[in-house]
Amino acid sequence: MGQMVFKASAKPQNGLTIECTVRNFKIILDEPESLGGSDKGMNPVECLLSALGACKCIVAKAFAQKNRINLQDIRIELEGILDPDGFLGKNKDAKIGFSKITTRFYIKSDNTKDEI
């Protein structure tokens, strides 16, 4: 298949609300009120975690099919630890971005754990 190019655009609206567009799809990202937003959508780091979870689901389904795993159901939960003081400039020692991302897989299959 070779390399592909994916494109997206993000355009600020009012306050911290951002309209993101990909192909013919739009989503609104925002911050919760506790972080200065108006809570009109998930925030960018929540969206990033969701996208990572979706990627892992797609890869798991492809892997299961290729390896004869009867994947009856799958759910992936992600949790990211982030200190906003880093990108807000309040703490020069705080890491900018996630310091840790934890992934939990919940798989329903009649295959053994070793096969999975």
C-alpha cells in the first residue's frame, strides 16, 4: 500500500473552543470550565487518548483476524497523566505533555490467554 498522507485542520472559535476538520468531518474540542473553557467538547488530550484507543482497537482487530483469534468483543481504556503547569509556564520543571499513558485491554474471546 505504501505511505499515505493524512491531513487535518484546527481553527479557533470563541474562547478555547477549536473546530477541527478532517475530510468532510468536523469535531469541536474545548476545555472544561475548570481549565478556562466552556466545555463544548472533549479537550485535545482527551481526544488524543480517544484516538490512541481507536488505533489500538483497529490494530487489535486486524491482529486477531490474521492470527485466528475469535475476538468477540474488545474495549480499551486509556488514562494519561499530565501536569498543565508545564505548558502553562507555571512550573518550569513540569513535563510538557503526558508523563505516562496507561492502557487496559478488556477482551472477550474463546481463545486461551496464551493464544491472545
